[in-house]
Amino acid sequence: MATESYVLTAEVRERAGKGIARALRREDKIPAVIYGGKKEPAPIAIPAHDMSLEYNKGGIMTKVCKVNLAGKEELVLARDVQIHPVTDRVLHVDFLRVTDKTKVVVSVPVVFINQDKSPGIEAKAVLNIIRHTIDLKCSAKNIASEIEVDMAGLEMGDAARYSHAILPEGSTFADTDRDYTIVTLVSSRAAASAAGDGEEAEGEEGEDGEVAEGEEASTEAAEE
């Protein structure tokens, strides 16, 4: 299922610089820029309330935005959001122009399906999640809201890997080096021991560069 989109109204920002940015913020506006699509970058200003509202909903890096600018509509995708380190206010946003050919790498959350069909879970196994998100390469206009991982048939001690994931149509793994582990099924005693040691229960995955919960993946965009 593709993620939802949102709409912002923007105005052209004639000048750039720290002084202009501070002046905009005093007016409850946020400086931003639209780039890419083989066009010149377009400095814009957007209402702080509207931008903060969308940012606080979460997942803004995977939602296409329709920006109304000077009577025209631009399809964009947020690629970088600068946040104040103390107040958590949005300070600046970089938007990428989106076309039918735009490909991006995005970090998509994982959900686990068919848990009721897993003998391991029925035997009270604990999910030791190695990867809360997976990086996908996909069309910027068709970014999945989640990746399903099939747990059917998994026993205590088994692992669900990339090969268990159900990829959305048109999406591929950004990293195809091997069949990485996503989650392991461990006993509650093993999970408690690992938590006490401050380590993952399945130690072999440490070398795979685990993605921590809430960590943003690196992004890229290319015209194909």
C-alpha cells in the first residue's frame, strides 16, 4: 500500500540568507527549497504550522507533497528536514521534485504478518527484531507505507530474512548483498539475558550493520 500524500501552500522566496530565514521564522514561516527535475532550485517559504503538523505525523520522508506555488502545483518529496536541537521546531526543508521517472531510496517500516501461523510464537517465542526498517529503491510516486514479513511456519530459534519479506510492486531492496536477517524467534529467557547484557540475542547479525529503530536511512534520487 502506497503512503498518503499531503498538500502545502507556498510562496516564492526572492532572497536567501540567514537574515531572511530569521525574518521568515518571525512571521511563522519556514524557508525551504525545491530542487531536481532538471530545473533550477526554487527557494520558497511555507507556513510553519502546516509544515510542523505534517512533520509531527511521522513518515514525512516517504510521503509525496503537492506544493501550491504561485498558482502552479509541484509534486515533491522531502529529502532533508532541519530541526532545532532544543525546541524540535522545523527550521528548513529540502524538497525533491518528483516525476514519473524519479527513483529514491527510502527507509520503510517492517510489519510482521501471519504470527498466528508461527509454531514458535505459539510456543511463547519473543521477537528479537534486528531491522525495524528496510531500505527500498522505488518510484517516488509509489512509496510503500510498510513492508510485510511473513512469519508463517517459523519455529523457535528460526529467523525471518529478506526472502520472507513481501515487497511492494515496483520496489527492490536497496542492498542486495545477501539475505539479511530481519527478526529472530528466541525464548523469553534468552531475550531477558540479552537485554541484561545490552546485546542482541542473535549476535551474528552485528556484522550486518543493523538499523536501529528511529534511525533515518541515507537517501538518494536519480532520474532514469
